Amino acid sequence: MCPFCDEVLSGTSFSIDLRDILDKINVNGGTKQDPTPQNPNHLIAQRGLTASIEFCVQHRHEKQYQVALNQGWPTRPDFIDLPDRVAGLAE
Ligand SMILES: [Zn+2]
């Protein structure tokens, strides 16, 4: 569960990127424990939403990335073939 917005995360632990962002938030103003009944690990960023938003953007990206992988989206798009594929969609 996200410590800032309480959204359910895609994994059971923080990714390396999420850990790095949380470390950065803690360096630049820090966080304060603010446990709630729903989220005992809830935090408040001392510098407000602008300090924690990067964390939430990243975990939402990671969740969507996992959905894309599960749906078979390529991780390395074929840009050489892209124009022909786009043109094919218009037909
Ligand atoms: Zn969040």
C-alpha cells in the first residue's frame, strides 16, 4: 500500500525506483509517521504533496507497466515498422 495515497501497489515490496524516490523525499524535508486504521504505514511528506507526488506517479506507472506487459505490449517498440503499422490502422 502506498504510504502517501493509500493506493494498493502492484508488488509486495517497493521497487528500487520507489525506494530511491522515498529516500530522496526523506532527504529533502523528510516524512512524518501518520498511521491510519487502513494504512498503518501512512506517511506525511513534511514539504507537502509536491514532495510525495513523484512517488505516487512512479507506483502508478509501475502498475500500468505491469498491465501492459500482461497484455503483450512490446517493451522495445519497432520504430522502423511503426509508420507502416500506423498507416495500416487508418485503412
Ligand atoms: Zn501513492
